[in-house]
Amino acid sequence: MVKPSDSPVHKPTPPVPIQQTALSLRRAIARFNPKVTLRRHQAEDLQEQAAIKSGLDQLQRLLHKLNRSSLRIVVFGLVSRGKSAVINALIGEKVLETGPLNGVTQWPRSVYWTPSVEAIANPQSPVQLELIDTPGLDEIAGQSRAAMAADMAQQADLILFVVSGDITRTEHKALEQLCQTQKPLLLVFNKIDLYPDTDQQAVYQNLQRLWRQTQTPPLLQQQDIVRVAAEPAPIPVRVEWPDGRITEEWESPPPQMEELKQALNRLLQRDGPLLVALNTLAQASDVETELARHTRALHQAEADELILRFAKYKALAIALNPIALLDLAGGAVADLLLIRALARLYGMPMTSYDASRLWRAIVRSSGAGLITEVGSGVLLSLGKGAAAVTSVFDSPSALAALAGTMAAQAGAAGYGTYTVGRAAQIYLAQGCSWGPDGINTVINQILNQVEPDSTLQRLRQDLAQRFQVPDPKATQRP
């Protein structure tokens, strides 16, 4: 007989990453959108509103891309490595120009490709791939090359880095820089028809040797390397004619792309939605950070006035309160009211429960400052009560002691409220990204869905560290 406690536990189905991401983007847009319509007359405020409008446009574009269910793959490599040929061979049609001369591709170009039915059997997988061809990394000068590569890599959901033959130090450096973008990457070893003895193990061993020489950590796993022959070199073919003539002609063998296609199919089946969602959220997180900065600047004067007003009123109320210890409870209530007032100013939803959680997080994470203020408040409150009782029966010296205690307690209370207000101001200006549908929270939820042997697993730790979500229940600094 199976006991109730021994019955199998059914884990809830995780939310669909694409739907989670779309909801998070729409709520971020709704939070910041009212800032654009605020009536402002100062030039500085108008500039901040223009910047907020630009950021909202970026979030809208990300949402539009997400709704298209398209996976963006950017192809990098040095000149003459066959980047354009790889794209042509993948889609089965020569849509990009190739040739023996260096620099055929002068600017990034996009080609859209719908994979086979098998690759999109998962209804949540992206149904379309956008393949972006880029110029050779070693033919664009200096800063222009770096800027182009960084911009294209930032937009990518997946990176293909094409090499052929032994990997050079220049390629290794470029590979290292692309891996720093925290995007999944496949190393495509092209032209294997010219290197018949080269396999994944040999390529990986060469990479390991470079990692040891340059003292860099491993950038890839062996399963991240695929071998292709996108445009095999023509081979001589013996032709026998009916009249007995024998001639020799050159014939181009078909491309060998199975390893790359299988790798892409696996990605689409298992990691496609995660790749699209994570990259969209990562870009949205950067945009939201800028939106928060401009929102904070837009409301800086109002927030400063609000914090100072609460600090002044709290200091005065606590100093004049004759009942010991009751002023501490009143001070906490004042801090909570300040947090909710700031939340209304920034247009963020904030319940009393959320405000109390945030207040406790601020007190815990502010170190000795607020803890000392609370402790000294207790002592000063007791001292004020004793001084008040003594002053009824004693000389003016007791009144002086009472006045000094009241002033000290007022100063401590005002400082505490100012600290809470500043911390809450920064916390709220981040757009409540720590909330249930906040961008950083959703990123962490999606990362928890990554399977151990997934292509994304290599990046999981770096991404989780980058998008660590502050939790009001934890002892983290807001």
C-alpha cells in the first residue's frame, strides 16, 4: 500500500520561455511608458524623456522579434574561410556571392531559412532561422571591426565561427572575444575535403594547446565543434564516351553539411525557445537599466524633496513623542510610507507587504549604519523616557538632558530615513526587475530549465552571475 507521503510528486510544467519573456517585456513597457507623457519644460527633462522613448522603442522591437519566432544566427570568421558558402550550403541555394578573392562580403547580410519539419516538431521551437553573413574579421580595420563584431554578436541568439585548417592565434583571439559575449557558439571546421585526417578530436587538441600557451580557460567543449565541406573543391572525373573517347572533367561534389545540420536541429528541438528568450531578455535587461537611469534622473528633484520631507517629519515626530519605544514603531511606519510614496513617484506597483519586505532587506543589507541607528534609537528612546520623568521633578539640567536626547534621537531617525529613501530610490528605479515578472527574475527562471548536457550549460554559470536577481527576502544589497 502506498502511503500518501510516498506518492509521486508531479512537478509543475515550467512556463513557456517565449510567453514568459513576452509578458515580462510588455510589463516593462507598461511601467516606463507613462514617463514619456509627463509634462516637462526643462531641456534636461525633455532629453531624459526622449531617451526613455528611444528605450521603449527598443523594447518594442525586441517584442516584435520575439513574436516572429525567429532564431538569429550570426556567422563570423576570417577571410576565405567559407562563411558565405556555409550559409548557401545550409539553405541549399546559392544566394550569397562566393569566390576566390578576399573580401567578397563587405557588410552584414541576412538570409532567412525555414528548417525541415523534423527540426520544428517542437511547437515552441523557432520556425525560422535568420542567418547573418559578416565580413572577415581580419579585413575590417581596428575599431570598426571591433564595433561591428560586438554589435552583431550582441544581436545573435547563436554564433557560428568558421575556420579551416589549423586555428591561428588571430582566430583564437577572435574566438575568445566572441565567447565573452555570453552567447552559445559552435565552431564550424570548414573545407574538411581538403583535410581528410582532421576530426573533432584533432581540432579540439589544437585548441587545448592554444589555451595552454595563452593561459586562457577552455572556451568550448568538443561537442561544440562540427565539421563541414560547404563548397568542396572540384575533383577530376573520368568520362567514357560512346565513340570510345575517354576524357577527364572536373565535377563539384555535393556539400557535406550533416554535422552542422544535426547540431542546429538539436538546438532547435531542445534549446531553441531558451536561446531566443535568453538573448531577448539579456538585451532587454540592458535597455531596462538605461530606462531606469533616465527615469531616476527625470524624477531626481522630486525624489530628493520627498526623501528630505519624510526625514524631517520623522525626526520631528520622534523627537516630540513622549512615549518610549513607541517612536521606533512610528519611525518604521514612516519609512514604509516613504517607500510606497517613492514607488508611486516612479510608477511602480508596491503593496504594504512588498514595502515591508523591501524595508527589512534594506536594513539587513545596509551593514552597521542602519543597525546602529536602530540600536541607538532604542537606547535614546529609553534615555528620553527617563529624562522626561526626571525633568518633572528635577532642575533645568534635566530639561537640558532631555533636549539633548531628543536632538540626538531626531538626528539618528532622520539619517535612517534618508538612508532608507536613497536605497529604495535605487531599488525602485531599477524597474522592479526583482518582481515576479521582472526581466532578471525571468532570466533566472529560464536558466533553471537548461538541461545538463545542453549547449547552454556552458554559459549557465556566467549568465546566472550576470543576471543575479536581488531578493528582498535575502540579505543582499538592493
